[in-house]
Amino acid sequence: MSEPEVPTLVAWEDASRGLASRVLGTLLDVFRPTLAAPALAQGGLPPALAFALLTTLPFIAVFATVEYTHTLSVAPGFVVQVLGHASSALIARDVALACSLGVGIEFGELLLLAAPFITLARAYGAPDRWRAGVRLFLYRAWLSPVLAVTALLVSLSAPQLAPAAYMAWLLAPRLAMLFSMRATARVACGTSALASWLVVGVALTVHVFGQRLLLRAVEPLLPDGTWVELVLRSASP
């Protein structure tokens, strides 16, 4: 059996492919982290940033509008209710603030994971390959927002499955990122096998503790009953 061909380009950066093929091929890289890692060491940051914005902002907006607004409520069965007779202008401001909070929370959490990873991968690997770490997080930024909206849809269509859906959302992106980070550190950033696990372990630890601080900072701005309360409650002794 022949060895699978190692791509030299991230699918998103392959101009010979159609738009749908480029997006789908890049999304599927999450299931082949070792095979996809070498391409992360090639290319620049602008295409990766464009992909991150394209695949995260719409999902963040949907999730934030449902979870973080004070003037709207979405009940099971996708029944939308306006709370407190809010005006259209107030709802618009509320949605804008909610989306801003959503972007801040999402990219704040991503930075908590990316910063220690990139710093340590550069220290223990090849210093000139640090962009591979940045590109990894930009090309995998979609994981949490997409799974968040999936969990939201499940909870609204089948409320009895909501706890399991939200738990899967909280855990699945971390597991997927763990394998992608380890492969990228080892293959794209040039760390040793042992150092790659060290880099990943420290990054995940920083993220776990940093997430608690971030969520506590934004909690007063959020309505009651959000997933943020669930996370903070689970972290309490």
C-alpha cells in the first residue's frame, strides 16, 4: 500500500481548487493532524487569518445572539421572544454588544492557548518556524464556534440532550486541538517528541486557568443561565 501524499499547501491556499473544495479540505485537516502539519510551515498569515474570520464570525454571531443577549430569548422549538418590551434600537444595541462579547471571549480563549504554545514551540523547536503555530490556531479557530452552534441547535431541538451537547462542545475542541498542536509542534515547528508533549501540556494548563479568569471577568456582562455559569460552577470547590 502506498503512503498517503503529504500536502505541501493548505487546501484553502490552493488556487487550483474551487471555493467549496478549499473550505472543506481545510476543515477536514482536523482529522489528519500529522499529515496536515507540514503545510502549516509553508505560506503566510493573511490567508490563514481570512479563513479564520470566514469560518468563525458567522457562528460566533449566531451563538452570541442566542446566549448573550438580555432582550431576546430563544426557547426550545426555536421560539424567539422579546423580553421586557424592548425597542428595535435597544435590541440592535444588545445584539451588537453580545456579538462583541462573543468575539472577545472566543478569541481571548484562543489567545490563551496559542500564546504559550507558540512561545514554547519556538523555544524548543526551530525559531524560524513560529508562523506554523500561528497558522495552526487560525486554521482551527472554527472548532469551538461551530461546535457551540451545534450544541445550541441540539439543546433547542431536544432539550433533554442539552447537558450532553454542551459537555461535548466544551471537550471536543480541546481534544482535537491537543492532537493538532502535538503534530504541529513535532512536525512543523521542529520540536523533539518529548518537547512536543511538554509544549502542549503547558499550553493546555495555561488555557484552563486563564479561561476561568476570562470568564469571571465577563460574567457580570452576561445574562443569567449561560454556559459561562456552568463552567465556573464546575470549577468551584
